[in-house]
Amino acid sequence: MYYVYILRSGKDSKHYIGLTTNLDRRVKDHNAGKVSSTRDRKPFELVYFEKFETKDIAEKREKFFKTGKGYDTLKNLLRIPR
């Protein structure tokens, strides 16, 4: 299984969108500072995830969330203020 996940930083309240096969381990890696792109923004809270059967579909969903329209979708799902 593949997971597309959204984390919220406790430091700056910004969101991080990622893809993994092991959701629990990946969230722990982010919070332990093992992910260079998020190291300075920890701690993180998992606020949303979706599960997919194939990597191809998960990658497409992750890329969608990183677009303007995808962000609008996330904003509605997570009730993110503009």
C-alpha cells in the first residue's frame, strides 16, 4: 500500500505533502529530524492521509495536492484558512 499524507508543522502551521509505504515510520522520521526538507519545522502532526493500491496512482494524487487546484481541495478537506 502507498500513502499520500499531509503533515502540519507545530512550529509554523505550514503543511507538508508526502508519499510513503510506511506511514507510521515516515511521520516518526519527520518528527525525529531525519527528513532534511522538514528538519527545521518540527514537530509535526498527521492531519490527513489517503491509501492507494499502486505507486502510480499515489504519485498522481501527491502531485495534484501540490497544484493550486489541489491546494484548494485540501483547504476544503482540512478547513485551512486562506
